[in-house]
Amino acid sequence: MGIVVQKFGGTSVGSVERIRKVADTVTRTADQGHQVVVVVSAMGKSTDELVDLAFQISERPAPREMDMLLTTGEQVTIALLTMALQERGYKARSMTGWQAGIQTDPVHGKALVKKVDTKPITESLERGEIVVVAGFQGISADGQITTLGRGGSDTTAVTLAAALHADYCEIYTDVTGVYTADPRVVPLARKIDEISYEEMLELAHLGAGVLHPRSVEGALLHQVHLVVRSSFVDEPGTWVKEADMMETELNVRGIAHDLKVARIKVLGLPNRENTLTRLFACLADAHINVDMIVQSEHDHEHIDVAFSVDEGEGEEARQVLQAAKENLGFAKILSESGLAKVSAVGVGMMTRPGVAAKMFATLSEAGIRIKMVSTSEIKISCVVEREDALEAVQRLHHAFGLDAKELAEVAQ
Amino acid sequence: MGIVVQKFGGTSVGSVERIRKVADTVTRTADQGHQVVVVVSAMGKSTDELVDLAFQISERPAPREMDMLLTTGEQVTIALLTMALQERGYKARSMTGWQAGIQTDPVHGKALVKKVDTKPITESLERGEIVVVAGFQGISADGQITTLGRGGSDTTAVTLAAALHADYCEIYTDVTGVYTADPRVVPLARKIDEISYEEMLELAHLGAGVLHPRSVEGALLHQVHLVVRSSFVDEPGTWVKEADMMETELNVRGIAHDLKVARIKVLGLPNRENTLTRLFACLADAHINVDMIVQSEHDHEHIDVAFSVDEGEGEEARQVLQAAKENLGFAKILSESGLAKVSAVGVGMMTRPGVAAKMFATLSEAGIRIKMVSTSEIKISCVVEREDALEAVQRLHHAFGLDAKELAEVAQ
């Protein structure tokens, strides 16, 4: 048997008691004959506490010093979990990011992994040790401690699984897997047994929140088999893998939603080749992420453009464009918040006739107005009023035949 | 002007407020034109909290993992202090032990510094940065994180001062300097302006507690000028330097005491060449530190040996020897706890007649019985009943002319 990478997030290692439970899970895997590499986050809220300390001292702490500060959180966890494993009679060794050979670019706070020197880990595994690696962190070429940004422990796990050619990578979390919709919204949501990388990526981007998009991208790129499962309940989770390895009788894999959406409409832009480029360059320069974009003709010489952004960035987007009004040459800007996005996701969905039609019909029958539409190979997203969003999710879940026969039991 | 090393202990960096005060002290020194290297400990009780966590998980946590765990404490402080310095507009850079080039042997929990690669620090200083180094930690030749053991931050400071050829090394603490006796015991104790390394070493060993003996040894070896001063009150502290650079009109520099002493008497040992060797090898094998040793003849064929140990190790010492009774061939073992040691320390003291006589006379006049005596070039120590110890210190302080004219103001 080969290498298994297991990742445990902050809640899973939130107390001494939970660290002991994690040690039980890890040793069970080792007992099955696997070589185990464990990636852990900081305990519970400890990262938030460190952030608090920093902001008591400085309103704008330097990113290098934030990395120096925050990486201590995972270092505490690796030491404690390794002690717990040793206490059970297993050989184990903790490694910080730099000790585990995780080399990144020098961008503090959101570094990208450039290379993994697998020697320290493989040598440790060959000595029969369980290796416990601090997630979220690495080292730059000039010896600085870096962090991979939020969601970084998932990225560490997937990156190590790829570099070590692991059999699979288990992401332990506080839910039992990926669901056809948020079980808090749709009581009949079902756990998905298998999902493709592309579908998972759409669901991750669309707010399912179980896996960070960056880690799914990494898994897709290196074809790492991912399993999302619960660290509290011992049951099979959701496998994320290549679409061609899966049964695909289903049109729609799941319904996702995002409750914090704002829409900006820019009316009467000059109808020229570079208009869109200039408009979105403006927003990119201000580090505003644009999601859906819809363009329509206003008259022969003018176009209208509408786009959606995260609600927190709506007002800034409006101000940035307002300031560039003369330069961009538009007539008017309208912004609207209090919106939501509802998406149906599934590989091959768009090649089947009627999926989009069914989605629009379902919403229309419920009297829910669609304010924007965007489609890709594997998803259809609609922007609706936020007050309609949860009903939309429930109706779509039912309409696409995703409802379970019984209520889901969601472990917390 | 050259390099100044400043060390701040756990109490001095125990809160965000205190870290800001430390930043004020550091920037004042930088404003005077010095290049400043700061060495800090973990905040307040944070090391104790980490130790607690470890012992909740394991009764005997592996030293390697303890080092992994505990070194996070200083790493938090260096990041926060560096932020505070940057907040004041100064260029500053934090460094962990391994980043600062502090190379140690591989003995986890009590590593010895083998070498300092000064390049990272000197390059940083040359860029005009204040360098903030995590005390108490280093890296072994095979890349493991090590700690220097208790008192290790002082050792880091002195080691860096020596390696960087610093002008001097300031040890900031919660007292205003080294005193002629513990001011809590002797209200008329005076702050000592200058003291020799050797005297400080005796005082450190004898329980004065201000400086760790290992750091004084390091300072003596590399002739680093040390200053012990308060991080709360801005006044000159105590300089520790070469004896020949000091005025030496005083016989006795200070009176130290240690309230936790046990005495073991081993009676009727065979009078052979290797008897003492075998007796103390027994204790050394059990890692028991023996302090004073007195040997006397029992009869022509037998000797008696008495020695003092830290009270916490008294019972273990007795058991170790009892178990080796047949092997060592003694007749009887007696142990006594509840004792204390009182010492007069001063360079050149023993070459002046009458110092020992005055000590014995002073104690005898007060009706204090001396149970053991030990002397060196620069000290005389007497073991007495613990209940007599504080009176002994007060009387000796007065008898040797150390009393101040006014009550000492001891900043806490």
C-alpha cells in the first residue's frame, strides 16, 4: 500500500480532546498498512487570536511579520498531534513548512508553492514514521517564512499528495461530505458519493465552502484523488476525481448558492473594441473580483454592461467606476445589493437539452425573477433577489431529482 | 557607535502594552545611533500554557516535540515587537533562532550553541534594520529546532553579543539591577554598580536569580560587558565586567541565599582511593546535582561524607545511595531537609584575613548553628537551618558593611 495524505482543519484539532481523536483516526489508517502524512491547521480560533494581537499593535502589520506570527499556530498543532501519536506507541515526526521542503514564492500572506523537496518526508516515511506537517506555510527562496493564505492547509495537503504521488488525499472537515445542496437550506439534500474535479470547482467557487477552490484546482492539475469526509463520524465521504472514472447518468450534480451578491450596471458605454478591456482593467487595478458579466446593446453606438461582484466590494466597484466616468465615457451607473446567486452544477449538463429551460421554468413558476444569467460547460447561474434565494435552491433541488427519500443526517 | 544587544524577558513582553514599552526602549537606543539587536522571550506565562497542553497529551512528551512546541512562544513575540517597531516608523526584521544563524548541538531541551553564522544579522543591520531575534532557540546541524533550556534567552543575548562583537549586552529584567542581598530580605540592600563576572557567577549560582549562570559564564568567556537593568524604570543598572577594570576596595560584594537545601550524610564508607569517585558517579548517573561536599575521617579504615543537594532532589539522592549500599559498602545514611545556604561573595575576599572568621562570629553571636561550610576563592557558604537563614543574611549584610544609608527602592 502507498501513501495517504490526511488533512485536519482547525475545528478538528480545536482541543486536546479532539487532537486525541485525530490521533485515533491517523493510527487506524497506519494500522491498515498505509504510510501516512498528516497536514494540520492551527487549533480552533488560535489564528484569530493572533490576528487580534497584531491589530492591537498595528493597523497595518507588515505581511512578513504576520506570516512570522500566524505560522506559530500550526506549529503548535503539529507538536501536540505528534506527541499524541507517540503516546500511542507510534513513531511520528512533526515538520514545519520549511522542514517539509515546501518552497514558495516570496509573496507574504498569499504565497504560491513553487516546488516541494520531498526528501525530508520520504526519508521520514521510510524510517516508519507518521509525518505531521504544518499546513498553510512554506519558505521562500531567501529563507523567509511564508503563508499560503486562507484555505491554505487544504492546498498544502493536495500539493504534498501530488508531490508524493499519494494514493489519495483525505480532507477531514466538520461535515460528512459534499452535498447536493446546503443541508441547512434543503433538508432533503443528499451526500454526493462521487463528483468530478470540474463540478467540485464550480461548487467550491459557488460557496459550498467545503473545499477551497485553489486546492481543487491543484487536485485537478495533478489528478490527486480527494476525499472529503467527517472527522467526527466514521463514514465514507465524497470522492472527487476524474469525470471519466464516474457514472454520469445524472444531469445535475448539485445546487449551490451565494447569498452576498451585488450587481452593477454601466449604461451607455461607447461601442468600441476596447471598451470592455478598459472597464474591467479599472476594476482589476483596484483588486475587485468580478464574477458574472452580461453585455447588451443599448443603441447602435452604445452598449450596456452589467456584472456581479461580492457584496462587500459593490460600493468600492461603483466608486472606482464613477471616478473613471469621463475616461470610460459612459452615461450612467446603477448598483444594486441584496442579491444572491443560485447555480445548478453538473458535468455534461449543457449537452443535454432542456436543463436550462427547466431551470428557468422552475424559477418562473415560483414567481422568482431572474436578474442575470450566466452559463458554462458545467453550470448555469442565476442572480435573484436574496429573499428568493433559499426557495429557489429548494425548488431546483427538487426539480432536478436530487431530493433524498429521507432527511439527511448532517453530523456537526 | 557599534552594536548593542538588548534582552527582554517574559514579564517585560507580557502584554501588548508592555511590548509597546519595549519598543520605546529599543527605539531610544537606536536614536542614539546604535545598531540594535533585540532578543526576546515568550510573552508572560505563554510557555507555561504550552507546557500544560503538552502534559495533557503525554506524561513524557518527546524533547524534540517539546522544542517544536515551545519555540512558537518566542516566535510570537518577535513578530509583535517587530510590528510595534515598524509602527513607530523604524525598519525592523524578526528572526527565529534558525534564521538568525544560531547553530546548536542536537540535544533537544538543553542544546548548546556551537556556532553563530552572523551573516543574516549583520546584513540586516547594514540595511539599517533593528533585528529582533527569538531567544532560547536554535537549529541543529540536521535542521531540527532546538531549545537552549531554561534561562536560554539570556544565553542567546550573550552569545549574539560575543559573536557580533557588540559594545555591550543589556539584560532587561523586572529588578533595577544586582543587589548586595535580596531586597525583600534585607531592606537596606544596595544596588551594586559594578560586579566582576566571577562574583556574578557565584551570586547567580547562589540563587540571586537575576542572571542565569550559563549566560554569565558565556559573558566571562567572551568578555562581553553585561548590564542588568529594569525594563520598567529608566535608571542605570549593574555592570558585569572584568575584575581588573573595577575598584576593589570592598571585601564582600554581596550576600546570597538559597532556601531549598537538603543534606545527606553517608557514614562509614571504606577509606579507599576510589570511594568518592564511585559515590558521586552513582549520583551523577541519576542526574542529581551535588553542591557542597565535606569529607571527614570516621576511623582509620572508614570515612564519612556529607553533601548538600537541592531539596527537591534530596529524597531521590537518598534512595539512589540506599540502593547502592552493598556496592558502596557504607554503614548508614542520614538525610535532612529544611535547610538553607547563606553565602558571602567577593573577589579577593579569601586573600584578606578575617573574612571567614567574621562570618562565623556573626552567625555564632546570633545563635545560628553552622551545619556545613564550603569555601572558594571568592565565596564562603554556610548551610544553616532554614528558619535561621533570613536573619543570617541580614546580620551578614550589616556585618560586612553593605547596608545602605536609606531603604532601597526596588522597582517591580
